[in-house]
Amino acid sequence: MEFSSWLALAAICVMGAISPGPSLALVLRNTVRGGQGHGVATALGHGLGVGIYALLTALGLALLITKTPLLFDLIRYGGAAFLAWLGIRALLARPADGEGSDALHAVHSRRGAFEGFMVAFLNPQLAIFFVALFSQFIHADTGWREGGIMMLTAGGIDATWYVLVALALSRGPVLVWLKAKSGVIDKLSGLVLLGLAIKVVF
């Protein structure tokens, strides 16, 4: 892949990453509730999910998903159910309290990584986005090397953006203010996630 083509690809991936959606709501909530480690783990998990979709697209498999209605619907409804579960859990959550133990932070980090990955991986819109985006970069003999470049570019940019969001939200007075408003943030993020789940279904 030529450097100019890679720059164009990276620029579009940046725009896609910074667009608000369920991923931002999840990173925000997890950072407030579990701290910096929880938010960063969520960001990295999400970046991994995005990167895998990018690799699948580059190798032509995402086109199969978009052209196979049953497979597409299974992923779509699975994603909607997962978003709804996250939304309900956020609505029922108690306000964030103290820092917690190291063991609790480890649990939060693992859960955050899983949730971030699943929100990305169960989003069939990513397949459509990458098919449209990569169509101008993929050719008949696209192999693992170029697919790997696309995977690292899309996943790396996505993870970097959300890691920066988590780091920014977990600093000093910002985190203190967010923790004080954690109940409101939980309710808002829960409503956003439930609304997005309904939108995915209908």
C-alpha cells in the first residue's frame, strides 16, 4: 500500500473513531466506575474488535457477512441484545464509590476489555463501513500483509482514541467531578445504550 493511500485510510479511520456512539458511552461509563485501568482496557478491547473487522474486510470475509442476511441478522440481534444488557445494567447500577481493591480493579479491567471487544465485534455496521471504506484500497491479490496493515491502522487508531478519552477522563478534578455525577452518567449511558439497541433492531 502506498503511503498516500495509507494516509487517506488513516484519516477516514480517525473520523470514524471519534464519531460518538455506544463505544464512547461505554468507555465513559467504565472509566467513571472502574477508573483509568477499566477505561483503558475497554478501549483496547474495542480496538481489537475493530481491528479484527478490518482484517476480515481486507480478506473479503465481511462482504460475505453483508451478503448473507441470516448471518448478518444473527450478528445484528446479538449486538442489540448485548447493548440492551449493558444499558439495563447501567440503569440499575449503584453510584460509584471508593477506589476498591487491586483484585476488583483486575476484574474491572477484564470485564472492560470484554465489553469493549463485544460492542465492536457485534456491530455489523462495522462490516458495512469497512466494505465501503476498503473498496478503494483492496484489489484481487490483497493478502495478509496489506490486510495486517489495514487491521493495525483501523484497530490502532480506534484503540488510541479511546485510550486518550479514558486517560483524559481519569485525571484529577475531572474524575472527581465525574464520580460525583456517576449516578446521572449511569442513567444517561443506560438510556443511550438501550436506545441504540432499539435502533439496531428496528
